[in-house]
Amino acid sequence: MESAPGTVQPVAVISRQFWKQKFDDDPSAIGSTLTLNGTPLTVIGVLAPPFDVTSVPADGYFIGGDVFLPVAQFPAPQGIEKAGPFMLAVGRLRPDVSVASSHADLAVISERLAIADRARSRPP
């Protein structure tokens, strides 16, 4: 499972602002190592414009966010299920996918997750 600890390489995607500040817009930043909380991470990407971490409407989750990790690297010592009820995901739509259809797909996924969570929370 992609969300299980140890299932992904130690990688990160960085914000454009961080790329400019830390790497001076240098394309060779891709593939370089960035150490975060003592963990060396390989930079595999820079968020493309127009993504702006200071203006994305997500209740402030992105304000100041510069490094994005796969969920399996989420620093949750007791596992992702114990980390809390919220997870914020970032993605890019393929050119042939509309925002409306992605919202519809996400609504289905959200409902399935809610059903699974309720089932897991019920006593046997």
C-alpha cells in the first residue's frame, strides 16, 4: 500500500518560492538532496506556476509550506490512521480532466472513506 511507512523512496516536491530561495532557480536542484528533520530527501520536483502556496484556499494549510512529502513519509510515529481525521492532498489534473469531474470523483472517494471509517469505529 502506498501509504504504508517504508513503501516509498525518501523524496520531496518543493515550492517554487523555496526553489528560488534555497537553490537560486537552478534546474540541477532536481535530484539533489535536501535534509528535513534529519532525513535526507531527493528533490523530485518543483511546483509549477501558477501554484502559489500563499494563495491556495485551504484554510491556511499551505501558508509557509515549502516541502511536500508522499503520505508514507508523513511523520506519524503511530501510523497515518492515528494522525488525525484530516489529510490534505495536492495534485495536478490531466489536461483532459475537468475540475467538475474531479470534484465528482473526489466526492465518491470521500464518501467511501467515511463509510470505511464509520465501519472501523463501530464496536464488533
